[in-house]
Amino acid sequence: MSEVRLSAEPRTEFGKGAARRTRRAGKVPAVLYGHGTDPRHLALPALEFARVIRENGSNAVLTLSLNGDTELALTKTVTVHPIKNYIEHVDLLVVQRGEKVTVDVPVVLTGEPAPGTLQVQEIDTLSIEVEALHIPEQFEVSIEGAEAGTQILASQVTLPAGAVLLTDPESLVVAVNEAQATSAEPAEETDEEPAESAAE
């Protein structure tokens, strides 16, 4: 994952009312913290930041232009309004080049298992420690043609070079099971019930 440049400006007003005014101005309230610095309250351009998240995932690394300086920051938390689906707030973590960070990366299944089977995904994300500028957007796990009984563990997912798996290696990511046949007996029983009622 490559870093993305984004302009940011300091916020001097705080509280819910100030946050609403920031969002009405087309910006997203954010807090930048880490490396022993005091938290800094920022405003990010809403449309540009939303595009970054769509294209780079929830662990996007930003190069922030702030007061004439640049700051490398990892997106840690994106709070989205549960109904209106706009970004309410963002937490950013200061990082340095070459520094390793801990992130949760989504697991995405690709392909279709063998006919007559059903896949069950047990884990949606894997936790890894990885260099900040080499965070994968997602892990793709292929189940193409997988037969019933196939199990893929966290330890079997390919990680980027230098990354360390923090999730239990024995954790089950996905299992492919035999699909259960649907019995037709209940339908036959319901067909007989009207005849019994008529007899009474």
C-alpha cells in the first residue's frame, strides 16, 4: 500500500457543534496522535479522504500537509454514521518510515468451492505486524475447487515480506463443508393435513 498525500488544517473549535460545522464545510474532524506528541485536532477534506479509504482500505497511510510541514499518519479508526453513511470522525496515528505497526487486515475469499459444498468463513480479519508502508489492502484466500473437508488456517495465509502474524496461527479462517440435502418430508406431511380435516 502506497502513501497518499492529503491536505489537513488545524481545528481550533471542539465539541459536537464544532464537529457539525466542520462537516457542513465539507471536511472531516480528525485527531492525530502518537510518538509522545500531544493530540492534534485536524480537519480533512471529506471527499478526498473518502476516496482514499475506498481505494486504499481502512488502513490507509497518509502524508499530511499541515502548516507547511508533512506528517506520515496511519488511519486507525474511521467512525461512520450508522444511518446516513457519512464519515463522522477519524483517528490518525503518527508513524515513521520503516516503523512497524499493528493492523487488522480484511480476509476476502475468491473462487467457488467444489459442487455440493458450502464454505463457512470463520475470520473476517487477520492481525499482523508490518512495516507501515507495506500494509496489504486485503488478504485474498482462494477456495476455487476446494473439496468438502478443506480447512484453511491463519498460518496458511501468505503474508507480505517481513510481516508477522499476530492472530493465533491455528485459527480457522475458512472451512468447506458438504452441503446438507433438503428433505422433502415436511412438504408431504402438510399435503396430508387438509384431507384429515375434511374427514372430521
